[in-house]
Amino acid sequence: MTADHLRDLADAVRGLLDAELPGPALWARLEELGFTSLTVPEPQGGSGGTLTDAAVVVREAGAAGAALPLAEALFVAGPLLAASGAALPPGTVTAYTGDLVAEPGPRGRWRVTGPLIRVPWLRSADHLVALVSTPDGPATAVLPAPAGLSPGENLAGEERDNAVLDGAEAAVTPLPPGPWRHELELHGAAARALQLAGAARAVLTLTTRHVTDRVQFGKPLARFQAVQHRLARLAADVVTVEVAADAAVAALRDGAEDRELAVASAKAEASALARSVAAAGHQLHGAIGFTMEHRLGSCTRRLWAWREEHGNELHWQRRCADLARGSGDVWELVTGEPGSRPL
């Protein structure tokens, strides 16, 4: 995997997202090119990419505000399918890891019961991939998205729907023993950090363009020192979120021992900096950035919504503190070098 490969992948995905296709048509095109199944092996119907490839897609989708469950499909559904060996279902796929129970049913099928709470893009999905508990242990369930649901939205107007499964028929495949809910919690948080990074980069791009083009007192806003300082701080915050999200993905991809710390740090930073990124964007745009027609507002609403999903900054800061207490050595926890101390 090279930087050129990832850059080409980002360009290809960005080109599709910029085409402004309607949701189903956009998913179909992304699916056709293998972008929706990068984390599913080829023998199971996927395109056999890596988590790093998937991160590029999720980040670009975050920047574009794509109304699709790409984060859920690539960072939750994909790993569940890959680990269990289940086949990738056709169409739009979302995922859920809450309290669902599967019991054996007739004709080799299974019955899934339990609540679905604030599932992203459930009403727009064709299939749901879920983590379920069975009498023999954890498993992956694949079932059609339920028809009877209670629609909901997050602050950005994205679908977050509720439903109750009462013996819904599903295909269930066992998972290897392991802390699956914990691992998928980390994957979900990393995906939101990537989306926050994408939206933050979009805010920076829009703001840079605005202060360059907008003329005040006979010169562009970008020529004023106060604007330059604010823009530089915004850029620094955006890069911080991007680097932290990339580190979390790399730790998950490699199965690193410190992957929980990497994800906790990334989501805590991304959620915390979402406020300052949004504030800087709106301050530098002035009143124009608050209008419903301006794209900045859609970016900042997603920042405010995603910072709370999969744990806000306080949740993950506490997780970092718990890890530090558990290790007994903060320096070793952060650097991975036992016995090394700063002078």
C-alpha cells in the first residue's frame, strides 16, 4: 500500500461523491466499484481491501456529508462478516452491536429478538448486519432491514432509527470467541473520528476559500493578520484530528496492543476539537456561514452531531484515564518504552 494508491482511491471516491447522485444510486455506484465492501474478503463477496483503504472512503464521505451508512458498513459490518465468514448481503448495508439475542428457528434459520436503538440509516438500508448473542456464543446475524420502525434523526438531520425485533428471521454465523462488543466499540469510535476529520477538513477548505475570495477594506480577508492567526489555528486543529484518526486506524489494522488507547485518544481529540473547528469556521465566515443555503452549516452540524456519537470527549478521556491507572506507568503507556523517563 502506497501513498499514491491511497491518494488515487481518495480522488476516485471524491469524484463519485461530488457527482451528487441520489442516495440509492450513489450506493449502487460505490458498490459496483467495490468501495462499500473493502473490509470483506473476496471469497465472501467483498473487494478484499484493508482498513486503511476503508478509512479513506469514510473520511471522504465525512467531508462530503454523504447520506449513506459507509462508516457502519466498512468499520462494523465488514469486520463482523469477515470474522464469521458470512457472505456479504446485496444492497445498502448498515450495522448494529446492541443487545440482540438469536435463537434457533425452523428450516435452519434463526430468530433475532431485541431493540434496535438509533441505528444509522436503518430506513434506507436493505440489510442489517448485527452482533448477536446465541446459546453457543457471539455470532454475526444478517437480516433484511425491518419495515416497522420509529424514524429519528441526529442534530445533522441524519437517520437514526429505532425498531424492535421480535423473532425476525436471520442468517446467523458463529464468531470466534472474543470481546466482540468491545472491539466493535473501538471500530465505531474510530469511524466517527474519521468522519469528524473529513468534516473538519471540509470546514477548513470552505473557510480558506472564503477568506481568500472575500474582500474587505480593499483587500482579501486572508491578508489581515488576525484572520491569518485564526486560520492557522483552525488548520492546526484539523491536522490534529486527522493524525489522531489515522493513528487509531493503523492500531486497529495491526491489532496493536495499544489500540484502545489510540482509539480513545483519537475520538477524545476529534470530539473536543469539533467545537473549536466549528467556531473558527463560523467566525471567519461571518453571518453568511449561518444561512441554511451555505454548505458550512451542514459541515458544522455534522461536527456537533458526530462528536456525541460513539462516545463524546468526556467518555473517551475517562477511558484514557482508566487505561493510565490500569497500566501503573503513564510514560510507558504513551511511549511503549518501559523504563524510559523524561529528564
